[in-house]
Amino acid sequence: MRSRGRFFSITVLLSLSFFALTFSGAHAAAYPEPGKPIRLIVPFAPGGNVDIISRAISNELSQNLGAPIVVDNRAGAGGSIGSDMAAKASPDGYTLLMVSASHVINPSMVKKLPYDTVKAFNAVSMVSDVPTAFVCHPSLPFKTLKDVIDYAKANPNKLNMGTAGIGTVGHLSGELLKSMAQIKYEIIHYKGAGPALTELLGGHVQLQFVSMPAAMPHIRSGKLRAIAMTGAKRSPAAPDMPTMDEAGLSGFHVSTGFGMFVPAGTPRPIIDKVHDAIVKTLQMPEVKERLSKQGADPVGSSPEEYESFVRSEIAKWQKVVKEAGIQPL
């Protein structure tokens, strides 16, 4: 009797597993339903970098996925409000989340996030690798990174650097530069990228790490001077701008890493469909050109590659925050 009972239990479990797989596969095969909109949560205000990248690909992504995509801006708390909404959404493929560097910085800077950055989401793909431009106001005499470092060493705390706020990629890039170059300067925090950039353009601050999409128009017009960029290789949008490596600071790499997630538990076939649509979109000449003009390099990594990147970036920024003595908020 025990053997029969055990056999019956195993049979039931196998049947349930088969049913679950069949249901999941059938659900994924029907995804997306014709005409059913997909919400793309952008956890920042309209006009910001994440919004720019999202809207640069949304129309073509909608076409390649075969469903309307609605960009939903949910700003606040360094991106964590919108991300929390995505984490709590149904894992059915009808909620996507676009993030930037704040996603991997927040675990170091926020004491109590309402979600687990690694466990609450399934990675889909890094959409674009957007390096940061290290720039100065053109009234300054600096032409190279060496000029900046030499002056800062000879004149501790005489220079200042603006940031979009405590814990932003610009702030932590500034702390990383301090540490690696062994220099000192004042860091001034503003409430957002817009105010920080306005103050830099007005000459009220001297240095800043600015995302390439936001910096390029002002570099081209001469309102800002590019010192170097923080990617591992030069950007097609600014081929004459050296990397920090080339400028003499080996190992200094910072990427905003714009990427796509779905809520944890989303069936893998759905993730694969979204991923394939993203890759197809990023290969389209008009999308490549649109992103390139913004200083954004299309990527289209696998879910596994993107997840590995996220984990390594979280560890990297945790180290920077600890060494700088920054207290999480």
C-alpha cells in the first residue's frame, strides 16, 4: 500500500509539473496578445536619460514585439519607486522596467529598499552602454586629465565638482576619481541632473561627470569642454574623446548600463521573446543612429550576461561607498 501511495504521489507531482510547464508554454506562446498594451516603467521623470533611451527604442520595440508599448514615468526616490512598482507587478510580460546605474548603486546607498535588487527581477538585456563624460567649464585652462590631476594635487580642495545628488553615478564617479588619482576637491550636490548641469553651464561649478546623452550637445556647441570619457572604449558619438584609461587613469571605467528587466517569475519563453525583440530593435540602422547621436552604444546582451553585469556593478559600488565613508540614506 505504501508503494502504491508513493507511486500515486509521484504521479500527481509529475502531472502537476507537466501541467505547469504546458500552461506556461501555452501562455508564453500567446504572448503578446494582439492589441494588449505593454507598460514600460521608467522610474525617472520625462526628459531624463532613462526616459530618452526608453523613448529612443520604444516605437521600434513595439513593432518588433507586436504589441503597443506605453512608457510610464514613475519618478522618485532615486528610481526605487518605479522599480518597486515593477517588482510587484504580475510576471506576465506586460510590465517591463528600464533602469540605469541607480539600479546597481541603490543597494549601497539606500538602507531599506522595498525590494531585493537581485531577487525581485529577471534580467532581459542590457540595452545600451552609456559612458559618462568628464567635463569642465570652458573658462578653465584644463585640456587633459593630467591637467586636472596636477592642479588638484598642487591645490587641494580648490576645485569643485557638481553632481545630480548624493549617491548618483556622477557623485560616485567623483569619489572614485578622488580615490584612484589621490586628489581632493569639493563635491557639491544638486537636486537632479538638470540643476547640476545648469550650474556647470553657468560656471558656478567647475567639473562634472555628465552622461554622454546630456553632455554631447553642449560639448559640440563649446559650452563644455570634454576631458575624457569613462567607457572601456571610445564612443562612436565622440571618437576624439579619450577614455580615462587612455588619459592616464588605468582601470577607471564607469557605465550607466541602461537595461531591461521584468518581474521575477516571468516565464523564460516570454523573457526570450522580449530579449529577441530588443536585439532586433538595436540592430535597426535608424535606432543605432538615434542612440549613437545620444552617446549611447547599443548592446543587446543575453539575460545571463546582463545579470552577471548587475551583480558585479553592485559589488563595485559597494566598495566605492565603503571606502569613501558615505553613509546610506
